[in-house]
Amino acid sequence: MKEILTPWDVAPVKLDYTKITEQFGCELISDALIEKMEKLTGKKVSHLIKRRIVFAHRDLGKIFDDYERGKGFYLYTGRGPSTKSMHIGHVIPFMLCKYLQDIFDVPLVIQITDDEKYLFKNLQITESVEFAKSNIKDIIAFGFNPEKTFIFSNVSIYDGREDVSDASNGVNQNDTCTSCGSVGNSSKKKNPYNGFFKKELVLAKSITLHEGSKIFGFDANTSIGQISFPVRQLLPCFYSVFTFLNKSNCLVPAAIDQDPYFRLARDKSKIFECSKPSTVYSQFLPSLSNLGKMSSSRDKTIFLDDSDEDIKKKIRTYAHSGGRKTLQEHRALGGDLENDVSYQYLRFFMEDEDKLQSVADRYKKGEMTSTEMKDLCIEELQRFIRTYKKMRDRVSDDDMEKFMGCDKNFY
């Protein structure tokens, strides 16, 4: 099957990330860049970066150089809510954002694209909005700093929430909005958006259908709504869209399939007199079948609300094994780490480097069986999700209000 990789479609094939990096024109994360990061922060890099799960970038070195000279940056990422609960494949960009916010102490903007999922998936608008509310709580549970994190949903911006009169043209810190997207909040507060809709129009006018089709693969079956959507995902790359961000660089942590958006954002940055957004990209957590990225199919995907028994059943039943056909052959030849899904999941979730290396060595030598590898993966995922659930259970509507509140002051 042909390798297809777009923001909305990833073919169920094994992906060649080096090839994808070359095709997209990104750079691989180098040892020198990791050394620079560790020097700036005085801390070891995340295991996700060390293991090159986070593997590619655009201008990450510029972010570090400017940071060293005293110019700050903000993080921007997003989530398209297509299910009530996120699955473990969705957590990687948020794990990376949490790490970057903690070590650099920087603001984070999170866009919830509930409009996108309505336009591109077989969902009702009410479903998409409800999924958004649930996913926002999922995201908050990762432990982001509420004083330096702003979460907003696209639907709420256009649901009568933003002032589009001429008075909203400038960057007026005293502008007020009735809600800014948070649930049940009708008090007047600062408007976090600096003419979001007007800037959307300016950006949309600058992109031709030919240009959009070339980048995103639009065709005769693409709806007008789908064609117009990318403009909204590009906008938060530019600090001037918000009233609470100082003149800052933007760093976008995302999965590699999102790169087409940010290639275009870099091309259009001069429109708003902003620097080009930098990006840092992760691989996909593989599907249980080891083909492409993890889907949102309930029975063959591990969700953040799964029980211990659910996790055990799914790994034992569906996780592709790198073991040999017989135990005798496995002992003689060893296991295939690259094609063993349970081991690949351990690379993402087991932070202990020495323990992971020991597991890899034993499996390659045939000392560890595929059943033992699956059991270790089950144990690690159960531990991760149990810990996560405790955090998720503590997230309240008041917490949502705080993260989605208008009165942000990050500096």
C-alpha cells in the first residue's frame, strides 16, 4: 500500500520517518541540538527526545539561540476531539508540551479544533462540542501550569463570543468579551483575542485555492468548510492574534502529519510581521497491528479511560509480536524489536533508560519471550493510565474555567 501522510489521512503502512523528513524538508534532531538544550536548561532532555521519538524540527535551533539572548517563546499545540476520551497515541504531544513548559517556564496555547472534527469526520456538531469539553479535561490532567496555559475551542470563538466591530481592531488590553469560550461564564473579562476573525480573513485572502490544494491535497470532493478550516489552525502561530502574548517566537510541538499547516504558516508569517513559527515533531505511537498510527477504534485502541482488564485484553489479543514462530527459534534467533508493538510502547512510556536497555538486550538474545514482553508492556501501561486517571478525576469545571479564562497575563 502507498505511504499516505496528511493531517487527515495516514495510510495503515509502516512509516519511514527519515524519508518523510526529507520529503517535508524538515531537519532531524541532532546530538548538537540536544547538547544545546541541556546546556540552556541544566537538565537532561526528555526520554522522548533522547530516543528520537521526537525526531525532527524546523528552526528549533533558532528558538534556543533567541532564548539564550533573552527573547522568549510560547508553545502552541492543539487537539481535534473525535472521541469522548483521548487514547494513548494522543498523549505524546502533550507529554512533550508539559516537559517543555516545565523546563523553560513558558506560556502554552492549546487550540481545540471541534470545528475540524465536525467538518472532516462523521460527527454531529453537538457531538464534536461535547467531545471537546471532555478532551479539555483530559488535557488539563497532564498537569499544565494554569497561570501560563490558555485553552480555547474554535466553535466557541464563533458562537457569538468575539467582538468583530471596528472597536476591536487594536491591541487593547481592556477589551472585554462575554465568555471567551469557557463554560457557564458570563462575567465581563479581558478579551484574549486581538481581532481573531479579522486576521482570519486577512490570512484566508492571502491563500489561493491552488496553493491550498497543493499543500493539503484538496480535490473536487472537498467541501468549502474543509477548504477554509486550515486558516484557523494557522492563526495561533502568530502572537499578535492574542492580547496576552508579548512579541514572542512560537514553537509548535506536534505529530509529523501536521507539518503541512506549519509550512504554510511559515510562508505567511510576514503578513502579521511575526517570526516564522518553529516546530518540533514526534513519531506516531504505532497501532496495535504495527501499521501506521493508532486509530480511534474502541476495540483495538487503548484509551485513557480503559480499565486494567481492557488494557490486558487488547495487548494480549491485538499487539503485533516480534517473537519467532516457535519458542526454540525465538531462543536461537531472538526477538525482532522493531516490529514488536509491546516493545515500541515501552519506548514511549518507560522512562528508565537502563531498564529499557536491559529489556531490549534480553529480547534480542531470546532470553525474554514475546509473552513476557507483552506482560511488561501491560504492566507499564496499566501503571501510566492508573496514575493519569487519578489526575483526571480531580479536574473540575472550575479548573476548565481557569484554563479557558479570558484574563490571562503570562508575563
